[in-house]
Amino acid sequence: MHLKEAKGILSAYNGMNINRGCTHGCIYCDSRSKCYQIDHDFEDVQIKSNAPALLEDALKRKRNKCVIGTGAMTDPYIDIPENLYNIRSCLEIIDKYDCGIAIQTKSDLILRDLDILIRINKKAKCIVQTTLTTYDEDLCKIIEPNVCGTKRRYEMLKVMQENGIQTIAWLCPFLPFINDTEENLRGLLDYCIDSGVYGILFWGTGMTLREGSRDYYYQKLDKHFPGLKDIYIKKYGNKYEVTSDNNNKLYKMFCDTCNRHNIVYGTDNLFKYMGIYEEKEKKQPELF
């Protein structure tokens, strides 16, 4: 871990990343790609030491309230004390300025900040998102080795739902010849149904691979799935989008299930929804 002062914190669309790099060790991680220009060892997480101060300054100057999105690039709940302090401080500032939050994580450490999320949710939009990749806990330990398992993330979604906080699941990625099966998708969808998710983000069954992330992924295939790298190279070459042969069948299953259970899907719809600010509870004017 190392600290660095950042120059800014919010993107033009109110996206926020408080760190760069990750310790989760997911074998498929796209954030390892060279196009993101992370100029340090990926596991040596760079923490933006002044993130809370930058966020407060940005929100203080905003003319309109907004929904802050975080977790798209790197997980805000990496288990490093300085990082956990930063995300809690940022949530407190978001609550202070009556803004909303759409936060994405694979970690149950988000439960430590449930009190602030509940406060935000009373006044504005609060959406917790998590990625569900494999129903098989043993496989999860291989492809996502340093983060809580899928069942624990499902339990975290249930806690959020029980506290009135909307949730969205990301079902991805589906690694060809590894977790691109009907059994796996059915198990993940059952978790989504039982935990009452508002929506599911699903791009079909496949994954993305490009320079940087492909190299790391192939190293892990050699370690955990001997011989599979050669099948990938022969079948996909250097393609960026790697699609499973089971895609059409699984996509139909996904759509049919969401329709039956009134779960919102469609990436454009869900991203648009997450970005729209909604005020729930107006503050009473002070008399004195």
C-alpha cells in the first residue's frame, strides 16, 4: 500500500475512485489492462490520501445534488485501514450534503458502514451493487481468492434488502469452459431472486481480455486449469470479447427468469436509473 495526493476526485458523471489497484486477486480482472495506465504493482494499492477533502470541496461547490458512483474501476472495500477510513469518510460527506450513492463491491466489509448507508437511503437514492461470478464456493476461491465468497455476498444483499436498501447484482464474467454453465447461472439467479435484487446487470456469457489482463489470466489458467490456455489461444486468438459457446441458451434463460420475477435488466436502463438523483425526505426548515 502507498499513499498519494490526488488532483481531483469526481468525473464528469460523478464517478469516484478512492484507490488504484486491488488485493482481491480475481484472475479475470479487467482493471489490470495496460490501457488504464496503473504505473505501480497492481497489488500495491495506491490510496488517494486526500479523497475525503477533495470530495467535500467538490460537493460544496455543486449547484445540484447528485448520485455519486464508486467501485467501477477498483473496489472501495479493500481491506487496508487507510482505505476503509477513506470510504467511510466519503460516505459521511455524501450523507452530509444529502447526495445519493451507487456503490459497487465484492466485499462484505461494506456492512461496517451500514449505518451510514441507511441514513443516506432515508434522504436520497442508495444502491448497493455486488458481483456474483460463480455459485461454486470452491471455484470462487480459485478465481476470486482474496475476497469473501459468493454465498457471503448473497447474505450481504439480503441484509441490504432487509434494511430497505436497493441492490443490483452484476452477473459476470462467465469464463468459457469454467463457469459458463446452466447450473452456475441458475444458482446465481436463485441468489438474486431470494435476496430481492432490484436489477441484474448481465452482458451475456463471456469475458473481456486485453493486454495486461490477458497475460495475468493465462498465468492463472496454467496454474489452476492446465491445458486450457492453449484452447483459448486456438479458439479466440487476441480477441477482446471472448464469448462462450453457451451464450444464446444462457441468455434466454436469464431473460425468461428476470421476466418471471419482475427483475429489471438491460444495462442502459439500469445505468441510467442509478445516475438519476431522487430526493426521498425533505428536511424541515429551521425555525430559529
